[in-house]
Amino acid sequence: MSRQTLPWHARLSSQQGAGAWCAKPSDLHPYIQLDLYWPHKIRSIAIQGMHTKDAWVTQFTLSYTDPNNVWINYTAAGIIKVV
């Protein structure tokens, strides 16, 4: 994994050459996990690719934890939402 693809580079509109988070191409179940430290209402999610053709997400799911740290998939009408 390149130094410019590590998790702390997961930011929108990074400066040219600053990097971006990317999973390893061999990772069959890539994910990135954020700790917001306290409850937040997430109103939108934005993603962007890098300047290479294989460096962007085409779909993803969202999960969050309840107060007991149990992971819950975000759903719509009872079906896991794939964006």
C-alpha cells in the first residue's frame, strides 16, 4: 500500500498529489471505518475518485454501531441500501 493511500488520506478535495484512501486491489472486502467520537446525524456522504481509472468507488453500503457497539447496516424499506 502506497503511503499516499493510507486511511488518513480519506478526505474530499485533497490537494493534488496529497493522496487518497484506497484499499489494496487484492482486498475482497474493503472498508474504511470512522470514529466520530460522539453521536452525529449524518445528512450526506460524498465520495470522489483519484485521477487514475481504477481509483474510485462504484458502490458502497453504510453501517453504524448502536450504543452497545453492535454493527447495524443502513437499510431502506428493510433492505440493505447499496449506493
